[in-house]
Amino acid sequence: MLPTSVAATFRFSAATGLHRGDRAYQQDQVELLVHPKVQGSVLAIVADGMGGKSGGRKAADQVILTGRQVFERFVPSQDDPAEMLKQLVLESHLMIKLTAITSEEEPHSTIAAFCVSPNLSCDIVHAGDSRVYHYRGAEMMKRTVDHSFVQRLIEEGKITEEAANTHPQANLLTGCLGTQADPPLTLWHIEKLEFGDTVLACSDGLWHYFTPKEIGAIVHALPPREASEMLVTKARQRARGGGDNLSVAMARIDPLRTERAPAAAPVPPLPTIRAT
């Protein structure tokens, strides 16, 4: 449980969003898990499945199922959350590979996950091109770096980030779960979340349609539920009938106020552009 002195100082709010987009099948999965025994311990997972009609969904489902199991046996007061996230990646990877043995598909999945601890530290893991963003107010502090072919081209200075969105090999991954190669294990630790901080995980079907600045404006101005709805709605508008599955999970830390909170900042108009 959170100490009373700590628990009385902040409000933790979170939300998820999921949409099939314009695809025939939903292969994204998203889940927000509250620890069954420890207040203030939360795990958010986004999984973008790939691999045929049902293979991608099986892979994403396996990530979520493994996440539930790993988090249920996690003891926040004793266990390292980074190690828990590492186990989530490795066990999901193994289970997806075992699923492939008994099916004709080749199921794969990305993962983007974050774990908020009762002391407001936050640990993050990802594999593939699903992302985690950390915002302080409207300003992006950091985001994960995609395990993708176009990200490699960006790092080599061959293309810009703007050009990556329309590159013909934009969906080619260099690492994910379920392949023969070991999955990448990219971990990131935030020492302490501050009031006004938002952590957001999403699949490429969502982040593809926004600049980091646009996401920041939305998550700063709106509570998580309304922000997730706006991100999904705007991504659908910008897709113009060609959108991928999309998923998002976000959490925000705010001060606990007994007085009437001031009105939220208005969301600046977002241009109806960037359709692909």
C-alpha cells in the first residue's frame, strides 16, 4: 500500500484506446493492469500482432496473457520492475514461438509496456515499432527508438524522420517477439514521475499520424480518457480509409486537489494532413 503521506498528494489517472482501423482483422491488443495486492503499482501493455489472418492476434493475445501472469507474481516491495518487464518480453517471445509450432502461421508481435511503481518511478520496455513516450506537461522528455529498418536509415543519416513515414519499407522491423532471433531488450528507467507527467504507449497505427508536439498538446490539455479518444479519432480522420489497427495506453500523474481545478489548456487545432 502507498504511505498515507504519499497517497494523499497525487491522483493517478489512466485510460486505453483500441480501434480496428480499416483492416479486416484486429491484431492489436492493449491492457492496463492494476496490481491485485499493491496500490499504486500499474502495468500498461500495447502489443501489435503480425502474421496472417489469425496469427498476429494469437501473438498479441499471448503477450497480454503473459503480462497478466508475470504481473500477478510480481512483488513490488521486493522485485525489480525492470526484471519483471524483461521476463515479460522473454516469456512472451517463447510462448509465441511455441504457438507457431502448432499453427500454420508465423505469429510475431511488438510490445510497448511501462510499469509505474508506488514511489512514482517508472520502468519501460519495448520491442519493434510500438512506442512509449514520456511527457512533462506538453513537452516530450523522451521516447523509445524503434527497432525498424527506417530507424536504422535515420541513424545512418540516409533519411529524415519525416521521410521515414512514407518510406516503402516503413513496416520492416529489425526486432520483435516470436522470430528466430532473440528479441531486443531495450529498457528505460524514469527515476520519478512529477505532477503533470504523462506516459503513453501506442502502436504505429496511432503514432504514425502525429508529431510528438501534437501528442503533447493533447495529453497536456485533456484527461487521459478524453485524450485517448481524441488521438484515436484524429488518427482515423487522417488515415482517410487506409488506417492500420491502432492502440494506446496512457497514465498521468496530477496533484490531488480539494479545490476546484483550473480549466484545462485548450487543444490547439490539428491540421488534417499526413494521410497515407
